[in-house]
Amino acid sequence: MDSSATPHTNRSSHANTVANLMLSKDDIKAERVAEAAQIVKHKLVHDVADVLKAAKPSEDMNLFYAYRFADTVCKRLEGDIRRAQQSTGTKRTHEGEPVGSEVAARKKSKVAGKMPATAATAELTGEIAIPTKLPQLVRWIGLRSVETGSGGTVKHEKQMYPGISSFIEYVGEALADVAPKTNYPMTRRLRTFKKFDFVAGDSDDYHRIDIAMTLHTNSSTEVESDYKNAISIVEVKRYISEQEQAYEQMLEYSRNLFGTQPNRRFAWGLTVCGTMVRACIIVNDKVLLSPAMNVSTSDGRRAFVTLLTDWSMCESKHLGYDPTIRYNDSNQRWEIDVYDSEKRVARTYICESRIYNAYSIFGRRTRCFVAHEKPADLVSASDHNLPKVLIKDSWAHMDSPDSNVARDEVAYLREIQDALAKDSTLNGTYPHLEAGGVVKIKCSDGVVDDTTQSILMKIDSIMWANAPVRIHRRIVMSPVVEPLQKVKSMDELIVIVGDVMAAHTAIAKRCGLLHRDLSVNNIMFHRDKDGVRGMLIDFDNARRITNMQMAERPDRTGVPLYMSIGDLEHSNVKRTVLDDWDYIRDDQGYEELRKLLFILRATLFNNQRVSLSARGCENPLTPWAIMMGAQPEVPALSDTQFLDRNVDPAITDSFARRAEIANALADELLEVIQRFRNEALERIKSDE
């Protein structure tokens, strides 16, 4: 069993992130259904012949034996199908139903699904004996894939599950029988979960999965039917007229593979509509779909057997797993390799917990781990004595070759660290970079940067040319931070927001970098000897203010809810810190700050989905009375300090305001925020 595919026992639910706390399960479900439908409509590429090539092994020996074994299994399968029919002296209908003497044989055996003659025939011919699987397999491959007036005897997709599962397991068992005869070290054997139409134990949406593929183990303990143990989701429909729905549901369920498996780079999916099987590869911005493999024909069966054989024998990276994140069975922990681009060395870290998982089909698929560096002596070292760090793993947009604007979060963090290191008031409000760089993947030609291009290198580039190229980066930072769900009072929240706004302003003014994704998910906090501190994280979408010409931007990045109006409207005016503060700006200086805090308070404290007692919060609402009472004394601001009404409205419009006016407004707003922050900090200290 691949160590890279071994599951982890920890679980974190995407539905409980700050951004989703005010959404009901029905809201989240509706959002995910709509997203899957949009992906199928706009991002799914049909009939990409090269998709199946992406599963081919890279190593020459693996590739040679995969071709040889697939051919052997195909011949064996075709022979078993013929013998299964000949042994009963019957033919099969289009619906795959047995007729004539086979019906009598089944009644005589009184064992559902058993075909007595097949086992004897297989034993005499030296073929693998799988008597309980062949009847179901043969029944499936004889189905009609198009709706007819008669409807046939197989009218529901659930009647297809055993046949599809039997086909997959037939190939797995046949390979396990063939490989030892050639001394080939077969390390992976595919099978399906024993359960069909089930709810995965680690699901946060309670969808029912038709079939899921996993790995066979020699353990007597049955593998848990969880997403963390699944290799691929199989969505089944009775007829090809339902294929669009099959694509949508397969994608909707596959998001959980990324969420529960920390080493997922991309995912495979299967749809089965009647006898039409399609495989798809799910990358960050595209879904590429193979042509149909019609298993009612020998050519279609050969194509499907070849795919299953390639999945069984390819390197784990071709299954979608990240070889630089491995599960260590001895200590039952994930080990994560981080390449340091500055020192040009790789470090290995041991994961202690996951604080953010990638429950998304598309996008950066950001993950965050709490970890410590792997010591040379694992026996004598104690986790408690080792410094904790935060590891961020994400797929950021890669600049096009003709772009003169470089985007690199690692370089940004080094620049921020150098510029702000001497300002003690900002210590702990931005991440301290420990190590980081692009993830490196081994291939037959050496070591390459892990990008979406490297994943799709076997596929004709015309099929994904219009998709943005993403690069896989991993960053080690300190201190370890916590999400906003863990705050204990409104005063702590005020301090956190104040710290983040101060850091944001300093980074914009001293480094010339605009964050561009100022959202609740990117506002974190930590506690030290001086109390609580807010931290601004995630600079994947940051850009230099001087280079933010819309023509240089390959796409619109950031969370739409928190994007500035200028970015949404594709304005080409100079950006300021206020572009990131659009959603808290108001001409009254501090009224919108109060609205922001009100929203955060409602999300975090007036929410049954967040346990206040679990985080030690006895009476979190008391400080809010102070916020809703008298406001800090702020000098009256004239109308001209915000916008000059005598200037052309096209300039003074908030979509295209002058940079100097915006900067002045931002300074006033920051002053108000800092007053709120200092007063809240005093209340916290007085309560201790």
C-alpha cells in the first residue's frame, strides 16, 4: 500500500470555517451544487483523448509491465465472459439478463449471483476463478445505455453497482494473480468499498456516494468507508441522457477528496452512464474528460481495463498524490518536505495537526498544518520540546512568461520581514518566514517544479491552453496562529482587527505591496506574553501598487465578497490601502468599522455552531455594550477631506477616486481603529 495514499485520522470540516459560520447546511449544499453546475457548464472539456495518458507510469519498467499485464487481463476477461455464456448454453439479451438453461441453473444453485459451471470451467482451463463476480459483471456490460420504451429489466442505477464493482475487482484480482508469475513487485491493488450508496464517515455534507474506489489491504479489518481512504469517486446513472448530472455530482463529491487527504495534488473521477464509462482529471481550474469507454464492446472493455491497470501500476504522483507529503506508519504522522529556495535545501517536518483543509474543487486549495521540524533522533525527541511552526501549502497563479510582474509569496514575506523587522510595534502582526519555496517533484528527467503544467504534461496543451498555470508553493512560518473562531471576547476581536489593519497599512506604505484578499479567513491571531495579537496572512494575491495596471493582471483574484470596487470594476487608477478596506469604508470615519465588528460578532458569538464554552468564553457579549455606547472622540472631518465635489464626478466616483484622497481617508480610519484597539487592550488587561 502506498505510504502516500495512507489515510490520516484527523478531520476538520470546511463547513466550520469563519466564512461559512453564518451559513446553514442547506446554504452550503446549495452553493456547492451551483458551483459544480457552473464548472460543468464552463470549465469541463469533453472528449480529451490524452486524459488516459496522464495515468500512464513514467518509469520504463512500470510502463512495460502495465502494457503487458493489461493485455493479459483483457484476454482473460474476454475468455471468461465467453465461457460464462457458453457454460450455460445461452445467449444474453440486450439487458444482460440470463435466459434459458442459465435461469434453471441459478434456481438449482439457490445461491444468488452464483454460476456453478463457471468455477469448474475456469479451474480446468487454468483461468482465474471468480464465480461470484462474473454474472454481475456480464449483466452490467449487456445493458442498454439509451432509454427505450420497454425500459428493460434494469431500471435503476443501484442495480448496476454490483456489476461495476465486480469489473474493478476482477481487474485487481487478475493483476494480483499475473504479477507474481513475472516477479514484478505489485504494490497496489484496486478495489471498491463494500458499501454502495453510502454516506462517508468523514463527510461534512452527508451526500450519498454511489461507489468509491480504494486500495486492497491484507488486513482482516475492513477499510472504513471514508473519503480519506478513497482513490476516486464513481458516479453512476442508468442512461447516458443523465450524464450532465453525473458530472456535477461526481465533482461535488470529489471536493471531499481534497479536503480529507492532505497529500492530494489533483483527483481522478469516473462517471458510468449505462455502459458508457468516462474518466476525468480534476486540476485547479479545469476538468478534462476522456472519450466514452463503452464496456458493451471489447474495445471499450480493453480501454477500461488498461486505465485500471495503469492506476494500479503508476507512480503515486500520477494518481494525484503528493510524494513530498508521506504518512509514516511508525509514528502515525504525516511528514512534509519543504524546499527552502534561499538555502537550496529540503527540510522535513512532522505534522501535529491540520488547521485548514482544502475543501474546494478549484482554486488555490490552501492547506495549513501545525508542525515541527523532524529531529535526527526521533526516539529521544519529544514533540513538546520542539518549536512549533505553521506550514502553508497552496497553488498560486504563476505569472505568464511575457509578464514583467513577478508574484512570489516567499519573496514578499522576506521583503516584508526586512522592511518591518525594526518596528517592535508590529512584531507578530505578519508572518515570520522560516523557510519556503516551490515544491519539487522527481521525474524521469530529474527534479522539476510542481505546476499544473507538470501534471498535464502528457496531455495536448491545446486542451488546457486557456487555463491559468499554477505553481505549488510551501511555506514555513511562525508563530502558530489560530482562526477567528477561537477568540474569547469582543475586546480580543477588536485588538486583532486593529493589529491586522496596522500591519496592512505598514506593508502597503513601506513595501509597496497591496494584500488584495483581506477577508475573515486571512485574519488570524496568536497569544504571547503580552496578550493577544492579530496577524495578517496569505499574500498569494498580493501585488505591487506601482504595477497594478489591469492589462498586467491575468485574472481577477481574491474572494469576491472582500474585493475592492476598483478591482471588481477593472479600474486602472493607482491602488491604495483603501482598496482592501472598501467593505469597511464610510464617510463617517468609524461607522463602518462598527458595522464590520458587528458582522464579526454575529458570526462568532451569536452562532449556535460555535461553542463559546469550549473556548473558555464565559460572557463574551458584555464588552459589546461599550462598543455600542459612546464612540471615541474623533475630530470632525470636512466633506473635502473625503471627496472633492467640484472635481469631475468620473474622478470623484468611488470606483475611480484620487489616490491622495483615498490615502488621507485611510489614515483617518486607521487612527480610529487604533483608538478602538488600545481601549479594548486596556479592558483585557484590567480583567486579568
